[in-house]
Amino acid sequence: MPIGLPAVPELMPVSGIELGSANGNISKAEKDDIALIRCAPGTITSAVFTRNRFCAAPVTVAREHLRRASTQALVVNSGNANAGTGKAGILAAETICELAAAGLGIPADSVLPFSTGVIGEQLPVAGFEQSLPRCIESMSNDNWLAAARAIMTTDLVPKGLSRRFELDGATVTLTGIVKGSGMIRPDMATMLGFVATDAVVGQAVLDQMLRQSVETSFNRVTVDGDTSTNDACVLMATGRTETPIIDDPDDPHCAVFSSVLNELMSRLAQSLIRDGEGATKFVTIDVTGADNERNAGEIAFTVAHSPLVKTALYASDPNWGRILAAVGRARVAQVDTNQVSLTINGTRVLENGEPSPTYTEQAGQEAMAPAEIRIRINLGSGTGKFTVWTSDLSYDYVRINAEYRS
Amino acid sequence: MPIGLPAVPELMPVSGIELGSANGNISKAEKDDIALIRCAPGTITSAVFTRNRFCAAPVTVAREHLRRASTQALVVNSGNANAGTGKAGILAAETICELAAAGLGIPADSVLPFSTGVIGEQLPVAGFEQSLPRCIESMSNDNWLAAARAIMTTDLVPKGLSRRFELDGATVTLTGIVKGSGMIRPDMATMLGFVATDAVVGQAVLDQMLRQSVETSFNRVTVDGDTSTNDACVLMATGRTETPIIDDPDDPHCAVFSSVLNELMSRLAQSLIRDGEGATKFVTIDVTGADNERNAGEIAFTVAHSPLVKTALYASDPNWGRILAAVGRARVAQVDTNQVSLTINGTRVLENGEPSPTYTEQAGQEAMAPAEIRIRINLGSGTGKFTVWTSDLSYDYVRINAEYRS
């Protein structure tokens, strides 16, 4: 069960966005596995993609289509990543764009393709040919939840969130859906995220807000340190509200919109971890007192990726020496171990490099018992800080990933 | 069961080295957990230690004693790492050296302490006080196997190896024992290694040979990417043979000795992986064609540490896309994905970035079935290469590390 993740709340329609889904038998799961998202003409679209060098065919094609044309539709499948598929994979991604475009009566390069699932198998294009017409028939602006289900792979639950707020007297809606639960680490998680708003936003500001927001949300979660070949996060602004255009980063409207966007993106990112593969703990790792933000992040991720820290978390075992060992091997120029302090869920474990006199094994066990754990590491040196959200390493993580293709 | 690891062979005595062991109730295991190694006066000793900044108290003390005096004895315990123990831990490490020194009638700073086991608990010095006399009584030059058993923690089997060879008409013996099976990665593994020879070797050359040898053995194995706070590898040369002194790196005797030492150290390092925590596969990752050795190593370790690659190995699942994904996220300046080729146990999977036309799922499954797997990644760029030995990620790894302290 996901950790502390309430059932997906009502996902509010965004004016100018319609969604449809169908089962194209791309995945082995008995559920819809193709989603089609249409955005009204005039929509401004921004996207960030995986930094994995072996990026999937749809990532290559989506980048190219974004350069060439305004986006009018997104076609997304789960069950097959269309990655490691060579030139045939590129052709398949182009073909599904053409199929979607023909059905919608729009140019092929106004369609962006997204795939998630098994790497190294050719995408079965026939499934799209058969199912895209049903996708199109089912389209409505109230279909966000169905689309969230269609993009799931090992996710246990659909994940999405909406926010509605006032901006200069007009009502703005932000709705986003995400998938992902393993092969999760920046940059970015094995995730697809699709977020839309009806606000009127200029391209440059939209790009900037998306990048900034991803940096403090999806780039701060990690399940296993593995970066997917297919990650993508798309932000669409349909411009259907009556608000003035947000095209100046110094405009107060921009700050309001950004803060809502950042909060939504952070929660969506955290929902990936709460539904992390085999996760039994939701863990926040706060590093403070580092020489700079980069070093704080390096240490936070080293702790978050340590299999020994993760198995201790799974066991609710206050084996805090493993946290120190991870801090001590992180790739940073220097750590003064005599300045390091550590707390686990508020229980002081280490103060300035010495075991805390108030610490007891029982206090440690109580601190490690809850499903939500906050590890605070203060390096006692500078002002650099960084927060990472992660999960533990359980039998179920191994089972899920050992059985994934079978 | 360890993978392809024959029962420990006869460990040949090394003239000038005596070993004893006893159960000091330091660990919960019903076995000896203290070993004492005495080396004859005149022995030249070289040692390398963990690069973890949170190094354990015995590491700090051993480094200091090495600077101050010639080594005449090593006192080693399993069950408690004496790490994260602050000033009290330093005092405990000094005290056990004094206890051993008093028993043997030698100066305290001629004793080096080594500990391995749980981090963050104070070392029970009383156990040494009671048991060191029994260690000393049991000392003999034929006790290598008993010492190998005494230093075990989660190791399933004792690990050691001997080599005997001719050098300039005299017979030289090299015998080494190691422990370690988790928290294993360079630099170095969670390991203790004690290797002795009766050859006559100068200090500078001994240091150089040890460092070089560790670089291509213990620094190339990884179980989980976690670096211990306690790693140490010691090489002792008692000088009891009739060979000429080895003190010139350009001397052919040095080359002969080095090659035997390197072979022994590589096999000892590999034995850690073959007995890796929960390991069901022994995996060799060969990266070639990199721009330089550093990049080759970075890629090899990224693949070796990927939880997704490791769970696929556990499942014998030819999910080779996960290998590509790990290559693609490695921290190297550039990889031309169109030049990358991949084979698994000789089966061609990817050639110049394209799926191999001869590859089939069945061929992949057959390639992944054996307990010994060789993954070859050719980056098709330069001449840099690197080999890493690793294991898979199994239920048992999680069980062992979740239950470790209980």
C-alpha cells in the first residue's frame, strides 16, 4: 500500500484539455494502456526530458516535434518503453504520432509521443492502430483520472492532483497526473508527468517555471538511483482564463502561479515515492550546514541510495552507523566529521561527531518505527542545504523488479 | 552458498607469523571472534585503509601506531566495528592494544587494532581482557584457518589462499585471509585482509606493491556500493627466506613477486563477491573502448551498483535495457550511444547502438542462466578499460541486512 497517500482527489477539468484512453494490449495488464491528451490550438507547451544518454525513441521524436511545431496532442502508452529499439523504434514513435494526427485531423509533428514500460522490446504499433479510434471517441475534459490509470506501470494507484486559485480576479486551474514508482531518481524519475493549466502564460516564462519546478520536485526524489530512458514532464498552458498573460518573471502574478505550481509538483513528486516499488517507508533526508547546495545534495543522495541504509529503514532498525558511513563516502571535497550532527524523527543520535549522551537504543527504535521518517544531517560547516525524498529497500522491491518482465 | 568458491585450500604457514584465536563474546555468533597475529621482530608491514571519512576508531589508532613503531602484532575482532563511537572508541582501541602488548611483552604501539561488525556500539573491552590470554596460549604458525574463521561476520565461509613459488633458488610463501561480504565497494570493500610472506622486502617497495595490488583487486569489487568505515588490508613481510632483498621496483624479482601477489589478491577479492551477501550470481563487468580508464571504471561501477540491473541478474532475466540505462546515466562527460556494443556471456545483444539482428529472447535467457555472468560493454571510442566484479540483489541480501543487528 502507498504510504500516507490519500485516494486521488477530484481532478478538475482544465479548459482546453480533453483526454481519452483505451486498452491497446501494449501492456500485459488488463487495463487501458494508451492515453491521448488533446490541447486546444494556441496552447503553449513546455517539456523537460530525461538526461539519460540512452534516451528512448519517443523522447528523441518528442524533442524534434517540439522544435518543429506547436503541440496539439500527446499520445502516451504504458507497458513498453520503446527504448533500446534503434531505428525501428524511432519509426514506431513517428508512426503512432501519424496515427493520432490522422484521427484528430492535425499535423503529425504537432503530436508528442511518450512511452513507459519494458526497455528493449519493439513497440507494437498495431495496438495503436486498433485502439486510437476508441481513445478519440472517449475524449472528454473530465477524463484525467482515466488517463492517470492508463499511464500506470508498476504503480499501485493512479496519482494526480488539482489546484484552483484566484489570479487577478479570475479563477485559474492546475491539474496534473504522474506515473512512476521504480527506476526513480533524478534527472528525472522514471516518470511521466502531464500538467495543464488554463492560465495565459508566455513560452519563455513557462519554460523557466517548469525547469525550476522540476528541479525542486521530481529531481529530488529517488527510489533506487536508476534514471529512466523515458522520463518526461510536460506543462501545458491553454490560455483559456481571463487572467492577464504571465510573461514577465518579475511580475507578482508569476510568483503566485509559480508557488502553486511548485507545491503541486512537489506533492506529485512525493506521491511517486509514497507509491514507490515495495516501499514501506516514506523518508525525507534533510542535509543542512554544507559548504554549498551541491555538496548537500550529493550527501543527501548518497544516503538515499545506500542499500544498507535502505534495508535498515525497511527493518525499522536504528542502525545509524550506516547513515554515517554513507555520509563519509559521499563524493564531496571535505566533511569535518567532528562537526556532524544527526537526528532521526527528532531523536538526537550524534552531536558534533560524538554519540549523543541522551540517545538510547530504545529511543532509536521508537524513532524508526513510523512509516514516515525524517533524517536530519547537519554538517556544521556552511549554509548549503538540500532535501531528498526516498523510500526503503524491501523484499517487495526485489520481487517486483525480479519479476517485472515475467 | 558461495558461488564457485571451493573450500578454503590448505593455508601454508609463513615463517615468522603466529596466529591465535578465542571467543571473547564480542559477536553474538557462537564462534571465536578475536584473532591475534604476531609477526617476528624485523617484519616489514604495509597497510591500506578505508577512505571513508567516518573511519572507525581502530583505523585511526592503527594509522597512528604504524607511524610510531614497527608492527609486531595485530589484534582483530569481529562482531563490533568500534565505529561512530567517538572518543570512547579511540580509548577502547588503545586499551585492547595495551592488553595484547602486555600479554606478548611488546610495546603497545607495536600492536595494530582491527574491528569489523556493527557500527555505533561501544566495543566491550572486558571480552578482550578475558580472552586474549587464551588467544596467546593457542598461538601457532599453523592457525591461519582459525584466524580466518574468527574474523568472519556475515561471511558464510572462511576465505584464504596460499601461494608458494621459487625466487632465485629459494622458496617463498604468501598466505592471506580475508573477510567481508556486504557493505562492499571500493575504496575498499568492507573487508579486512591480512597477507603475509616470508620474502625479504624493503618498506618502500612493499608499500608500492600493496597499493598497486589493492587497486586491481579489492578496489574492483562491489556488492552494494557502500564503503565501510573499517576496511583495512595489511601486507607483512617477515624476511625469513634466503632470497635477496626485494627493494628495487625495477628488479625482476620484484616483478615475479608482484605478479604472484596480484594473482592472490585478485582471487581473495573475488572470493568476497562469491560469498557476497545473498549472492546467487558472480558477475564480471568488462568495460572497454572508453576514452580513459576513469570513465571505464565509472561506467562499470554504475552498472554494478544499479539495483535494477542487480535484480534482473537475480531473476536471470535478460532485461538488458537496464544495463543500457545504467550506462546512459553514468557520470562521464560523453558516451556516443551509436557506438555502444553489449554482450552477455558471449551473446551479442547490441551492436553499435542497434539491437543485434541475431539476438533472441531465448538466447538472452540462456546467456543469463548460469551462476557466472560476464557482461561486456564496448563503448567504441577509446582504449580505456576497467573490470569490476559484483553480485546480484536477492531477497537474501535484504533479509541479511534487515536482520543484521537483531
